[in-house]
Amino acid sequence: MTFYQPTAALLQALGFVAFSSPPGQQRYSRPSSCGHETIVLYQQDQELTLLEVVNGQLLYNFQGRVASEAELLVLFRQVNWAADVSSSD
């Protein structure tokens, strides 16, 4: 079964910036209103992890798989992350 992983273009449109990461992973991060949000994509098992640092404390939000872009955006809203795609017009 194939699961969905967001593209670099989508994550950039959501305000994420790529950071260096170990082989087999892609890591993106963006500032939030009270900290920093990070998404890590794991190529081998198609999982992703959402992490948020608030006031210097690491909060675990989600680790697992999603089926579609729509499900990813719903997940963002569930963990209180902005899910609006920016347009650069």
C-alpha cells in the first residue's frame, strides 16, 4: 500500500523551509506563533512525524501515515497548525 507524503513545493507553500537531515529522511520546519513546527518525512516506511517546540520544550504531536493531502491538512488543523497554502502572486 502506498501512503501520501507531501511534496517540497506544498510544504514550502505552507511556510516550511527544508533543513539537512539524515539519509532516508526529509526535514522541514517553520516558526509558529508560540514556537517552532517541524515535519519529518521518512522515505522507507512513508511515515511522517509532526513535532512542535514551545518555550524550549519539545511536544510530540503525531507520528504515522496519511492517505492524502486533504488528510494531512486536516491533521495540521487538529494539532492547531496553520494549513493555509500561501500564494506567491
